[in-house]
Amino acid sequence: MLFQSIIYGPIKSRRLGTSLGVELMPLEHKLCTFNCVYCECGWNEPVSHPVLPTREEVRAALEKSLSTLNSPTSPNSQLSAFNSIDVITFSGNGEPTLHPDFLGIIQDTCALRDTYCPGAKVSVLSNSTQLGRPDVVQALRLCDNRILKLDAATDEMMRLIDLPGNKRLTVAQIMEWLAQFDGDFTLQTCFLRGEHDGQILDNTRDKELTAWYQAVEILHPKQIMMYVIDRKTPEENLQKIPRAEMERIAAPLIEKGFDIIISA
């Protein structure tokens, strides 16, 4: 499922609350550095010259939406008076930090948030692959919620699940980038098992969990979001992990005091 407009929602997010979404990627197709087997946006498509919304278009669309939500004539005006929007979320049809004006867009968003809905958080859901760019790191530091992905802590499983465009990308590199935030971020992991192109993938095996627990201990994120597949996936041979199993996976970290959110 692709988002068809720069601004979408507000929608109820199972992890973030009432969210106003911001789409920085093309509206016609997915654009991402990963090609995750479970992505609700489907598979990447080869595109020579992707068309992205400009910084000015994003700012104008966001201001129009926020001002409308706060208008006395808006059907949502009564709710907005009680902080109906919990979060302005950058996610959508791929990896939002790929936008060349990502820093400027985040600066604009923070200013508009302060004007129209100061109680809302600015959140970015990212696959962590652009954290080697100083401008992206600077932008994320301006956000309230940096929700950064690590689906597996071994190279083999990361590559099976996320299918990175950069075949040389390693978990060690991702962890080095994540460490820049000194734990001030939310670590996001999707747990699943299944098969893709004849290869078994399962990040709930003991070997994978041991490596993931070690990564969590090293990075020590302020929060961990553990979730399962919830919608139609491009790879059909995937299994949803039961909630009871997710709770068992989380238990050792909860005992150590980690803040865990399970969406299952």
C-alpha cells in the first residue's frame, strides 16, 4: 500500500498514537535502500529519475493541514484543542532520510509544530542506512523520536530480511552509526519467520536472539519497539509471531529494566 499524498491522516498508529504522516518519497512508487520482505509498500521498483516533493511543497502542505486541524470550522477542531495529534511522523513509501533536503524539512516541521500543535512530537521512522550522513544525524537530533531499525544482529539474517541495496552493508556499520545517539533513540525490530527465494529466514532462533540481545546491551536504547507483520507482505511465505512468543523474547530485557513496547 502506497501513500498518495504528501500529508496523510491523522491516523491511529498502533505504536505512536494519533499520527499525522508526512511523505517525502515519490507518491507513485516505493524508494528505499532496503527491500524488506515484509514491507507493506511492496517491492522496490527500478526508477531512473524519482520525483520527490520539494522542501517548499512539504512545508506548504504541512502548514495547510495543521492550520486546518486547528481551525474552529474543522470537524477535528474540538479534538485538536485537546492535542488530538500526538505525533507528526515521517515514514511512508520508503526511507524518508533519502530526501536531499531532509534537514531543512525537519527544521520547517519543528517550527510549524511549535506554532500549531506544540504538544505534538516529531518522529522519524528510519532504516538506519543514512546515518553516515552528518546532515541526517543533525536532523534526527532535532526530532523528539528517532525510531531506528535493526531487524537482525547478524549480517546473514539482516541481508535475508532487509535485502539491502548496498550488499556490503554490515550490522557492525549500522551499530556504529546508531551508537552516535548514545542510546537516545528507539530501536525498532520486526520479528518474523518464513522463506524467501528458497532461503529460510527466522530472527527468533537462539543464535539470532543472542546476537540481538548483545546488540541491545551495547546500544542501550531508551526504548525498544518489537513488532510483528500486521498487513499484506510482498513475500507471501512469512509467518506472524504469536504475542506470547514476543513476550518471551522481551522478558530478559524487561528484567534488565529496558522499556519495551510490543505490537503484536
